Amino acid sequence: MSKAALRRARRARRHASVRKKIQGTAERPRLVVFRSLNHLEGQLVDDERGVTLVGISTRAGEVRDRVGQSEDLTAKIGASFAAGQLMAERAKEAGFKAVVFDRSGYMYHGRVRAFADGARDGGLSF
């Protein structure tokens, strides 16, 4: 098994372990994060019905307008923070104030932490 495949398998195992313990409901959906090499995506998911309620990505034009088009590390973290704020705004428009945070097996630092801090700054509570 290659090093990259091993890393993906370990993350999948951590994610499955966390998913056994948390579940999103209609009143308190799950805020799930996906981190790629250059971007970050977040979704509010109602696990009881199996539907995505609200979603955001750092590729969205609204996020780019807030941050700019620089591609260095601080720009990625800044874009993640802005995406978290926009997610909180969209969630409040949809009527959600409290969520369950699912980091998807990623370490809670860098872009994942910036996204969570932006969502908290925007008014979501987890």
C-alpha cells in the first residue's frame, strides 16, 4: 500500500469512528467539512432524512470576493474563515442556530479550524 493510500485509509477509519458517535437532525444538523489540496467545502446535513440543507465552498464567488485571488497558505486559511462565516449566514437564513461539527477525520488545525472559527464568528454554536 502506498503512503498516500495508507493516509487516506487512516483518515477514513477516523471519520467512521466519529460518525458512529454523531448524527445530524432536523433541529441540529451536522456541519461536515471536506478538505482538498486547494479548497475546502462545508455542508449542513440532516442525517435523518439523508439530505444536504446548505453548502458552501471556497471556490464560491462570494468567498473569493471577500478574500481575493492569492494562492498562498494564508489566503487558503483566510478563504476557509470567510467560507465559515458565509456558511453561518446561510444556516441562519435557513433557520439553524446550533450544529454538530464533523471534521471528517481531518486534524483540527489550519483550514479546518479556520472554517469552524468563521462559523462560530458568524453566529453558529457547536
